[in-house]
Amino acid sequence: VFGMALGADGNTLFVARTQDGAVMAIDRASRRTLYQQAIGGLPRRVRFDAAGSAIVVANEAGWVDVLR
């Protein structure tokens, strides 16, 4: 895991996994994976847009992914 961000609900942790080019959402309390989205490349920093409705992931491969 490289980058992490806590969701607006305070219960969901979003992590960038560079080894398989994916972003995961993890429930903090249970530590269960809620979902995983393959985005390819080498995802690094995870942030949210100003409204908190989209996840923005900087990718070392040269692009930015926006997940809703």
C-alpha cells in the first residue's frame, strides 16, 4: 500500500495498491474489503474532490483516475 485516505463517513479507508494497480475500500471496524477497483499503472496518492463525492488517484504511470 502506498497512499491512503479516510472517507467522509470516517469508517471507510481507501488505499492505493501499487503491486496490482488497484484501489481498495476497507471498513475500518471489521477490516473487511468492501470493494476493489483495478485502475492499472502504479496508483499513489488518494484524495477526494471538494464535494467528497469522487476519489482522485494520482498514478505514477502518468495519469489521474477519478472514481465515483
